Amino acid sequence: MPELPEVETVRRSLLPHVGGRRITAVEVHRPQVVRGGHSPQALMRGLVVTGIDRRGKHLLISAGPQSPCICVHLGMTGSLRFCPPGAGPGRGDHVHVRWRFGNHGHMEFRDPRRFGGVWSFNTPEAAMRARWSSLGPDALIIRPRDLHSRLTRTGRGLKAALLDQSVVAGLGNIYADELLFALRLHPQHPANRLSAAQVQQMVYAMRRLLARAIAARGSSVRDYHDAEGNHGSYAALHQVYGRGGQPCTSCGAALQRQTIAGRTTVFCRQCQQLC
Ligand SMILES: [Zn+2]
């Protein structure tokens, strides 16, 4: 699933192509993936894109404070791609919505497994109220004190707490496992037993991890690609995710694969002991 670094990479790679461009036509091929109004007007036909914002794994494409806007969530297999003019029809399969920018190309939302979607709203304020108010602060900007108070409210294990988007927005299975390994913390370590100093270390490690992953344009697992169709290279730097059974890069022990918080979790029994 695309997580914060992948969604941020989509945002950054999409904005130069669509920012300042007018949407001249909208085609909805599968109305079920659009929540809210399905009309071309509701999906921003006639408007000039002025910004793309992100919180956690969610994107908001807008055209000013008083204009209709759309939220996009990529789910498991979703992608938002810009196709320049003359690029041909591209992959027509699983393209659910297409936004055309006159003769400047088009943007398309594909989602083979359909866990993602597009939501239309009358204004960005309404979108944020409906879609973003239940999210915790974004993982790139959350402050140590805020994360500490959020973690002290839950006796769950750290893996479950970090995956909870209402605690901190943006981490998924990949970066939660990578973060816990970087901090040498067991995925089932009770979240409310971290000290303020440990949470501060966690926040700094999280920023470093996410910044490095964004610099590598994300991790391409499954079919992830950015808005220009490029794959990310961070998967080659994963220390634990996807490496169950392989040697720990730190101590050489075989990495453990176990279902924790309902997700396949990989960690090192030696380096991340439950104490
Ligand atoms: Zn180890």
C-alpha cells in the first residue's frame, strides 16, 4: 500500500504537470469509486488546479477556497498518473476517472483492487472536515510532545498504535516495521511505556526515515509508481520489511515474520527484544 513517502512522491511529481492547468473534461468510467457528486462540475471540470495538499496517505486537489475539490486515497493498488499529450491512450484497464487538461494531457486514477477512491466536495474546508478531521497529525510534522501524549493513551503494542491513522497519519506496514527496527523496539512493546525521551527519538527517527524514503521516491512494492510512471528505489534499502527469514543487517540473526496487529510484521528477535 502506498504510504506517506509514496503519496508525497505522487504529490510532488503530479503538481508541476497539473498546477495552473484548467480541467476541460472529466470522464467517470466507474462511478462506484467516486463518493459524493459524480458530475463533471463536482469533479472540478472548468476549474484551474491551484494546489495539491497531503495529510498522511490522503491527497486533496483543489482550485481555491470556495471551489469544488477532490480527495484521493490510493488504497492498496491505486495510482494517480499524469499522461502528457501524445503519450497514447495508456493502460485503459482499471482507469476509473480521467481528467483532461485540453491539449496539455490528462490525469487518470487507476485502482485494480478498488480499495482506494475519489471523494468530491464543495470546498476544501468541507473536504478536510469530512476526510481529515479524524486523522492524527502528519508523521512528517508531528511534535514529540503530541505523539507522546497520544501514545500514553493506548496500552496497545507499538505496531498497532503506529498503524492507527488517528494517532499519527502516514505510516503503514512498511515504514512502521522499518521505524521500529531503527529504534530497536519490539512491535508489541506497550505504546504507553515509552518515555518522553524515547518518543522524541522516535519522532526524529521517523522524520529521517520518511525523508530518506521520499528522496528515493518511495518503495515500489506491488505496482506502485509516481505520477510520471517512475518506480521508487527505497525498497532496496529496507532493513526488515519483506526480508523475513533473511539475516538481520545488524546482528545476522534470521529475521522473524509474525502476524502482529493483524499484519505481517518482520523484526529481529535479538535486536528488538520485548522487555
Ligand atoms: Zn538483529
